[in-house]
Amino acid sequence: MAFYYKEVSRTFSEYLLVPNLTRKDCIPSKVNLKTPIAKFRKDEQPPIEINIPFVSAIMQSVSDDNLAIALSKCGGLSFIFGSQPIEEQAEMVSRVKNFKAGFVVSNANLSPDQTLKDVVELKSKLGHATIAITEDGTLNTKLVGIVTSRDYRMSRDSLDRKIKEFMTPFSKLIVSSIHTSLKEANDIIWEHKLNCLPIIDDQQHLVYFVFRKDYEDHKENPLQLLDSEKRYMVGAGINTRDYKDRVPALVKAGVDVLCVDSSDGFSEWQAETIKYIKEEYKDTVKIGGGNVVDKEGFMYFVEAGADFVKVGIGGGSICITRETKGIGRGQASAVIEVAQARDDYFKETGIYIPICSDGGVVHDYHTVLALAMGADFIMMGRYFARFDESPAPKTKLGNNYVKEYWGEGSKRARNWERYDLGEGSNLKFEEGVDSYVPYAGKLKDNIDVTLSKIKSTMCSCGAISIKELQRVARITIVSSTSIVEGGAHDVILKENNY
Ligand code: RVP
């Protein structure tokens, strides 16, 4: 006879946190959200920690190098999507690792024989006020000047005026060499009252600009996630088919952590993949696996040698696995059971294996619930797809801007490896949809708001760290009637609320 769970399968919206006493020293500015993402022993420092408990989903519409840089700047980590050719994924990883905070590669470049009209057009297309003028308008030739809005007057200058007549020529520019550090560049900017400093190589090619505003920006990111060489940290997704080729390329590109990406990860293929990587690279490569929804799945990964385990089947906003295959489990129930298994294993062995709650976060408070229920960190797709930095196209739907967001199990992504049951390279049916999500602006602005909410909730629960929250949280199930009570009710809402 089949096994029947005694408990109902539940999701985050069915729970609430009950406040504890808030001590006077328990204030949002004291909350520390640092959290481990790879296995460690009791009394040892975790080998990798992230500064905020958020990672971005292994999805084409979410995690490319651009989003990875933006998220790492804020203290989180992206897992660059694996459903792309090996070289392209490795190239994305390497772009994150080689990104120099504060150093910007100029994409607004013209030649001296072009005109003010070209300047105006480029400025309105890209939104940049500083344009590099090079011999042939590309970065492959010498820098011969720059143009900023101080160099021309729209009210007087004719649009066909040649750039060479009004640019600030190279001879009058203050420039610096590629060996300049960000701190030195900033000192030069201040000393000479510049808005930007061109950084050139020994052939006078423009390598970067350093802008005054970017330095300030850099200082505003105290939580940025850096490796020991002060490079941004980044993760990447892999599959159970081409890992023998993909992993070496990603490692060479400098990836910090890997994750085997699968909708249902409780499989011999995943164990084989993780064991192979651990044998090849020992502990120099950190690798997580998933997804699982119960203790058995978690323990299977533990035995395979996983550094972290990802939890969740069917809860993703674009995921229809539960509808198509009838498998899965409410995200809250899955996290609660796996967290218990992790704690039991830690008690028995002194080895702590972090768990990641993946998918199904709809409201910001769901993230605090996931943490309180035992997740060490949280993977989100829909949340990040909405931002400027995600690779998803932005478009207008009716009167509103939206971003496209498609599942890895959709026809659009064609990521058959994620759903592979050992039988070949095609997607027989879809497990994900193609959709829109409301456009929400810059990643940092949104993360700041979400983090403020999390910290505030944690203070109400009397906790200033994730571990403390997990120890002291009191969680209650809510009835469907009390869920109604939790929103605005029995009032006539004015327009533009929320
Ligand atoms: P969400 O944050 O709710 O949008 O969920 C994102 C998660 O959904 C991903 O991290 C992944 O586990 C899962 N996913 C991605 N594609 C699909 C699918 O097509 N079914 N599901």
C-alpha cells in the first residue's frame, strides 16, 4: 500500500509569524543576514557565505552576467543559466569575474568626422552624456578626445558640425594608465575636479572610464560579495549530461560554486554527477544539488557529497510540474521537513549542510518565513526577472511595462536536460510556461526595500541573525478566513493602492 503523509502539503501563504518580545538592542540596523551556502563542520568557518540570503534562479530569463554583477554588488549570488553552450556560459562567468567595480567599458563611441547629430542620437539611444572619440569610432583605435554635454550648445551649434571641431582633444584630457587602482582613479578625479577619468593602455586605446558617480556608488555597496581577490562571486548551473566538459570550462572561468539543476533531483544521475566532481576536484569545487522535497532526498544528496541541497518541486511561479506530472509538495512543508533532516544530521555528525528554498516566493514576507522554517538561503526567479538587469526583454502590455519570464521547462527555453529521465534530448511535454511579470526597475532599489521588510519582521520576532530567527521564531498556520483578514478588507480602496 502506498505511503500517506499525515500532514497536509502546505505553502508559505498558509503561515504567519507571531511576534516575540522586541528587545531594545534588536533594531533593523543591527540585523546581520550573512548565511552559509556550502557544507562546513561544527566549530569551522563556512567556506562560502553570502551577505544577503538571496540567490537568483538558474534560468535563461533571470541569471546572466549582468544580473550576476548587480546581485553580487548587493551581497547575493547568481547562478548563471546552464541551458546554453558551454563556451557562452563560461564567457558569462568570466565577465563577472573580470568585471572591475567602478571601471566601465565605454559603449558610446564615435569618430572625429561624425557630427553633433550623431552625438545627440547616441546620447538619446544610450542615455550616456560622455562619449569617447576614437580614430575610427571603435575601441580598437586610439582615443583622440571625449565629448560631454559641456562641449556643445544645442541652442547655437549646427547639427552637422563635425565632432573634431568641438570635442575636448586628447592633448587636453587628464588620463591614467591601466595600472591605476580605483582608489587612485578616484583621487585623480577629485584632485582635478573631473567627472570622468579615461583609463588607457600603452597604445592609447581606451580601456575603461571611471566616473565620479560610480565611485560613490561603489562606496554605497558595503555588502558586495567578493572573493579573496576582490572579484565578484558567481555561481553556475550544470546538468547531468555534459558535466565532464562543462565543469572544467566553468572552473577555468573562475566560477565560485556550482549547482546541478534539475526539476526532480532525487536521481542516480545527480549522485553520479556530484560524486564525479568531488572525485575530480576534491573540495576545491563547491557543488550543490536538487531539487528535493523530503528527508530521503536530502540524505541521498548528503551521501553523494553535496555542499548544499536545493528544496522545492512545482512551486515556481512559471512551473506546471504539479499539473502535468502530479508530483511535488507545498514549498513550506518541503522546507520544514528538509530543515529538520539537516538539523538531525548536524546533531549526529557535526556537519552542517545548508539548504536553499527554491521557488514559490510571492510576497517579500515569504522569504522571512522560508528562513524561519530553516532555509539558509532562498532562490528566486520571478522576483529577479522583473528588474532592469535581467536578460528578459522589456515590453509594453496595455499601459504597463512588463518583462518576459519563461520557465526552463517551457518550449521557449528548451532545457530538456533539466527534465531528463535518461532517455534523450527532447522535451516531450512542457513543465513550464512563458509569461510576463510587472517591470519593477532597478535590482538594488527593490532589494533594499525587501531587505528592510525582512529586517523589520526579524526584529518583531526578536532576532538579529538568521540562526537566531530559526531558534526563536513562532509560526502559526492561518485559516483561509484569517488570510482574508490579513489584506485590506471591508473598505473601498482608492485607486493606485499598492
Ligand atoms: P519563482 O521564483 O517562483 O519564479 O521560481 C523559480 C524556480 O522555478 C526556479 O529556481 C526553478 O527551480 C523553477 N523553475 C524554473 N523553470 C521552471 C519550469 O519551467 N517549470 N521551473
